[in-house]
Amino acid sequence: MNGPLTGPEAAAAVEQCSHALAARPDYPEAARLLAGLLQRYEFNAQTDVSPRGLVAAFAFANVDRQALCNGSLAFLKCRPPLANVLARGRTDGWDAAAALLTRKGAPLLRHRLFAAALIHGVVADIEIEFLLTALRRRLLLSPTLLMARPVYQFACVLIRQCLNNEYVFFADEDEMARLGEMKVDIDAMFEGDGTAGGAFLLLSLYRPFHETLGRAARAADKVSPQALRAVLHDELNARRIEATHVDSLRRLTTVTDETSQQVAGQYTNDPYPRWLSLQAPAPGGAKETMRGYFSADALAVIDGPCDVLIAGAGTGRQAVHAAMGFGADSRVLAIDLSAPSLAYGARMAEALGVVNLRFAIGDILCLDEIDDRFDVIECVGVLHHMAEPYEGWRSLLGRLRPGGLMLIGLYSAVSRRVIQTLSEDPEWPGPDTDDDGLRAYRRKVLNRASSEDGFALTNSADFFTKSGFRDLALHVSERPCTIPEMSDFMTAHGLEFHGFNLPDETLQAYADAFPGDPPPGTLDHWSAFERDNPRTFNSMYLFWCRK
């Protein structure tokens, strides 16, 4: 419930953390604090940050590397060499900027902080995306550039970025024609042939490894260049681990609902979200957060061992965070319709050492098939993808113990009007479009003026990954909700409203509008507040309630 950090005190804290890490790279507390600050801090040209300290922070697995990525790129945009290259792109075009990069851009190609940001996060900056796609295009159409070591090493960094964003970058007709002509001798590549390795590298800037390799994947120990070998090894190992988890997943319920099956198909093809890190909470941190919503008596249900359900867990980020936050004594079950999504979450949980978390395939609508009951149920960003969201919510209530606590996240019909009007856009490809259609439409949105329909999508982090964009703008099923509907449902089912999760400044604005309301306010008044402030719930209605 915090807003953006601004002012000299925030700048000083960011600066101090980065310099502390520069002096002592093995300083985990400084890395965690820096990543936490960068979740909300906005850089400016005067911020005196240590690039070496930012690079050091990326080495820690339990910090929010996406926040570090965003902050690092914002910092670099204020300074050469990246500032110079972007300035060239703005004035002379992005192809000209890419040409400059490959001729005189060795400082940027070799810049450790730039590389760290691309390796460990997703670029969510439009100008940098235009630069990267222009560079990728130049490499493909002028492959002799790869003979220079800084260039091919950076190309491997760019492959990692493309893997992170699930190859969301657009390719034009010239690129597609060149890709169609390319052939790779996979056997020779795995035996260390440099020419075959170079061709595979170029293809891997445009498509994931498995699409090129098919069933030919094997040990990458001889692959050349070495930078490509490292990327290939990491990705093949991740896919191997996920395949093992898919085979071992328990099927908790049947999945017979037609809409559920359609949604399962989307997330099987595009597991969402593809997260790379998280800011690990302290054990017991979940209860501390919930103190802002519930009394000590209400929180008694999570004292000691408790059972937690993450319903519609997707790729498991929320579930992993919950398992850490509720502590080792908790028993957390994460269910979802998509086996590949759950396998991704299981791999990440394993990498982060989380052991009090189980994953299972299951449909919220069929939870009457199980006997389990839960003290806490979290269901965020899920119910509005059902044909009847309130049927799903009712099913969850059947699994909640008396006095149990529930976190619900639902799309706002008010905020989602922007998305829903996209279907009237003559260029909107619809939810059945393939990946090339998705990329083409997304690029059209990027090229629009900021005042044009659809450009507001770029304000969402989901815009910058393929699964995220499909979830954001091309979902197979979406049914947003309203506060009056939610209020009626909670009244009918004996649920108490305990507060929205919102920035402090929004909560203060509500308090100013309704000074007679004690926290958490009333749903009637929140409905009126949303009418006057229609962007209040741009992400979704996210709130706690109690049975």
C-alpha cells in the first residue's frame, strides 16, 4: 500500500545502497533494500548511483531483479554511452542507432550493467526495445558482424533477453524472408562447428531453442561460441527440469467446463507470467502484511501451522511468495489448469529452496471433488476469466474454513473499458491470432501516438512479454466485475470486506472524499470514488475479506 518514492531522502537511500554494494558485493541486506527501493523509485540524471553496486545486486537470487533491471536501464538512459545511442535513434532512426552501435558502440556492448539488466529482467522501455530490435535486425542481415567478439557476446546477451520476453519483439518482412532461407546443421553445431554455431545464434535471436532443435537437443559442451554454449545449457536444463515436474504433477480435479478448457489451452501454450525473480518476504511476513487488514483475533487462524490455497496459481510466483511469507509451518497448495505453468512454478520453487508448497492441476469450479479445507485462500487475476466469476468465488468459499481469510483479485469493468474497446479496433487480431499476429499488432500499438487508442497498454508491465500481452489484450475469456456486484455477493454469502490493496495516496484521497468513513471504507463509497476516479483500479480490484 505504498506509492512511488521521490525526494532527496529516497535518492540518498538508493545511492547509499548501491555504493555499499560496490564496496562489499556480498552484502545481501543492501541488495534486498536496493531492490525494494527500486520497486518504487524513479531515477533522474542527478542520482549518484554506483553502476558496480547495481551489477552486484543482480547476483542475489532472492531479490526483485526486475526492479533492478528497470532501475538500471533508467539510470543508463541518463548517461553515455546508452544516452548517446538513444539520442541518435530519436533523431536519425533506430537503424542508424544500430549502425552506430556496431561500429563505435563497443562501450555499450561491453557495459556490464547494461548486460546484467538484459540478462536478468525484461526490457519495459519502448526506446530501448526499438534499439534492440534494430540491432537484432542488423545482425541478421549483416551476419559478418558476428566475427567481432564484443558483438557475438552481446548477441548472446540479447538471446537471453528474448528468452525472458518470450520473443515478443516484432520482425519485419526482410527479417522473415532471411530467416526462411537459413539452415543450420544441428549435428555440426553440437560438435563445435563455429559456422553452424553462428547460424544457430542468429536463429536464436528470433525463436526459442526448442523450435530449432526439435528432438535433437543434447549436451551443449562443445557448442561454439562459448557464450552461446552457456545460454543453451541454461535453457535446455530449465526445460528438462520442467518436463520432469510436468510428469509428476498430481491431478486434483477434473477440468470439464468449456471455458476452463479454453483458458487452459491459452496458458498451456503461453504459461503466464514468466517471472525470473521475486523479492523474497521474511518468514512470517505474510501475517505482518495482513495486520493492516485484520485484527489479532481474526489472524488467529494463521497462528502456528495453517493451510493456504493459491487458486489459479499460474506459474507460481504468488504461491512461492506465500509459502515463504506464511513460513515453514504453513502448508501451501497451488492449483491451476495449465501443467506447463505449474511446472515452471515448481522449478522456480525448487531453485529458491521452497519446500512447503505443492502444485496440482485443478479447476476452481470442481473443488467440491476434494475434501481439503483452508485457513487462507488467495485467488488473484483468475475469476474474471470464467464465464461466471461468481460461481468460481462460490466454489472457493466452500473450501474456506469458518473465520478463514480470503484475498480476491478481479478486473474492474470501469478500468477494463480501454481493453474491451480494442475489439472495435479494425487492426485488433482477436484472441485466436498466432504469435506472429500478436507481434504485428503489438508493434502497431507501439507505433501509435500516446493519445491514440491502445497506446495506454504500454503502461502495463504485461505489454512487454508475449504471454503477458496475450493475457492483457488477447485473452480467450474475460468478464470484468463491478463493486456493486461484489458487494451483493459478499452480503449474500456472509463475507466481511476488509480493505483494498492500494497506494497510500489513493487511500488518503478516499479518506479526504469520505472523512466520516473509518478504514477500510464502505463498498458503496468505493464505488462512488471509482466513478469519480476511473483509473483507481487499473490493475484490478485487490482486496481482503473474511468468512
